[in-house]
Amino acid sequence: MAKPLALTSGEPAGIGPDIAIAAWLRRNELGLPPFYLLGDRDFLESRAKTLGLKVELAATTPEETPSIFARALPVVATGEPATARPGVPDATSAKAALASIRAAVGHVRAGKASALVTNPIAKSVLYRAGFRHPGHTEFLAELAANGGAAPQPVMMLWSPQLAVIPVTIHLSLREALTELSTDLIVRTARIAVADLKARFGLANPRLAVSGLNPHAGEEGSLGMEDIEVVAPAIDILRRDGIAVRGPLPADTMFHEAARKTYDCAICMYHDQALIPIKTIAFEDAVNVTLGLPFIRTSPDHGTAFDIAGTGRANPSSLVAALRLAARMAAEKS
């Protein structure tokens, strides 16, 4: 991998800075690819002291990162200071978090970084500052548009044991039922297949599509959506030449034997997809955004305000996100 990974700081009051520092300290042990952190060097130095960690932080540029990474954690300034204490967001939190994301996207689009890895943000903090997006993924899609039409982002949660995609994402269950359509299922699956081929090296990805209702509707006795909405999408995908099965009862899709029959599960709503993968791979699942013109991965957990600054944050999911981003960048090249 010729170019480093761009890592955002995430919510300053959360565990993003903690796990970034912890991952760098274990870089040799874990064989991590070179990455740089976008943020406020003084703030990060203060957090390292709070954690009782000895770490050299080098103010640098993306281009200098590979030569610095072995001896110091490279930090690229965003121009926005952060002053939040662990677990206590303040007035600088939203500006610092958003500046880090914007700068990182700019770097991957300009070819300065091979991929983007994002630390967790606190949407409630951002909303209070006027953030208008449902989540991180939708904000990245707007930045990717660069003034044009925004791409449809597809959220995939990936682990070595299981990969899942929710067709509807950050919506209430009532809103998800309204939003779900044959067209949305088809577009989501097509984006998934394209990226599984291009960035995961799968020549013919196998998809398993869940039903919406219990037991995939029991032939209509538990709801007609699986017959009228989901099944037509599967027919269209099959005509595309995609290896796809369904609609399948969601309660029997995720045991070990079933997981061996597909590469990715397409699920109808958020919890239908995320509950199984967080049960199976809570520590090392990675959030991957498909459908963007650049690679983006993220730890599959939140800001964990309650343990920020305590040294108890586990960097495993971030480590997995860094490794997967590097793997995807290598596959793409």
C-alpha cells in the first residue's frame, strides 16, 4: 500500500482518541498499515497523559506519514481545536469532529490517502450544533457528491464470520416499513455486488436476502410484503445474473451452517442485520460504507463516553477497520 490511511479523531470526548493511540502503540505487534490521525495535536497529547501513555505525536502531512509512522503517531492538523474532557462533550466537539471528517474525505479524494477510516461520532452532539444528517454514512455521501448528485451509500457490517447489509438504516421501524421497496432492495444489492467484486475480490458474490416478516411471511399469512416487495426484487437480481436466495426467514439465516452458504446477508431493517453480527463478532466487526467513490471503514461501536479516558477502551474493532481498509485498498489497486 503506497499511501497511508486517513483516520479521523471522531468525537473528542469519546474513545476515538483513546483507541487511535492504543492501536498505534501496538502497531508492530499487530502489523498495522501506516495511518495518520486528523485532529488537534495538543488535545491528543493531553488525552495520552490522561491515559498514562507515553506516545510521540508528530505534526506532519499525509505524504510524510510512511516515513514517520514507525517512530511517532502522525497527526495532521485540521485547524479546529478540541478541548472536551473525556465523557464530557463541549462547544468544540462538533466542529472538531466534522473538520476531521471533511479533511479526511478531501485527502482520499485528492489521492493523498488510500482509504478513510472513521472513529465514532456522537450524533446527539452534532445535532445540537445543527447537523442535519441521519448519520455518519449519509454525511459522507454528501461529501462524496462534491456539489453533484449524492451516491446511494450502503452500510455493510463485515467480520470474518459474517457480513450483513441493512436495506433501511437509521430509521424508526415504522419509517423503515414505509421506506422499504422493491427498487431500494435491488439498488442496495447491486451496489453490494459491485463492491464485493471490486474491493473484496469475490468473482461471484452470493447473497442471502431475508424476509421482512416472521418466517418470511408464511406465504402471506403473516403479511404480504415478502410476496409483494421482497420476492420481486430477488427475481430482478436473478435476471441480472446475481447469485441470490430468498426471501429467507431471518431467524434461521445466521447459525454457523447457514453462514457458509452466502457471502453477505441483505436484511430489511437495521436491527435485523446488526443484532446477529454484534452477537457473533462484537469486538472485531467493521462498518464499511459501499457505493462511495472511496473506501471507508469504521469501528462497529459508539463513542462509549462512560469509559473514555479510563484506558479500558478496546481497540480491536479499530484495528480490524484499519486492516480491512488496507486490504480493500490493495484489492482496488
